[in-house]
Amino acid sequence: MPKLKTKSSAKKRFRFTATGKIKMAQAGKRHGMIKRTNSQIRKQRGTTIMSKQDSKIVKSYMPYSLRG
């Protein structure tokens, strides 16, 4: 069997936690901050854990990751 390729976009955007969950940047922080409330901007700092359904898809993009 040939080796599977890792999707380059996925390896740049996502990281695994020690328990195998996927960390990602918060969505909705690129532009348009004037429209957002201050509480919304505060909540969107840092990273978040991806939902179980979406992480299943992302794990298929990274076949040889240690926690995949």
C-alpha cells in the first residue's frame, strides 16, 4: 500500500491535545471587530477544542499523527 498524504492545510491549522482532542483557533476573529460586542471579542481569545463530529473529519486528514 502507498503511504497516505497529510493535508498540508490541516497540519498548519490544527494541533492535538495530550488526550487526543483537536485544538483550533477561534472562528470569527479575522475582521469586523467593530460589529462584535466586547464580551464576544473576549470570549474569542486564544484557542478552543473542536467538536467531536468535526474532529473526526480532521483526524482523517492527518493519518500519521500520534494522537489521531
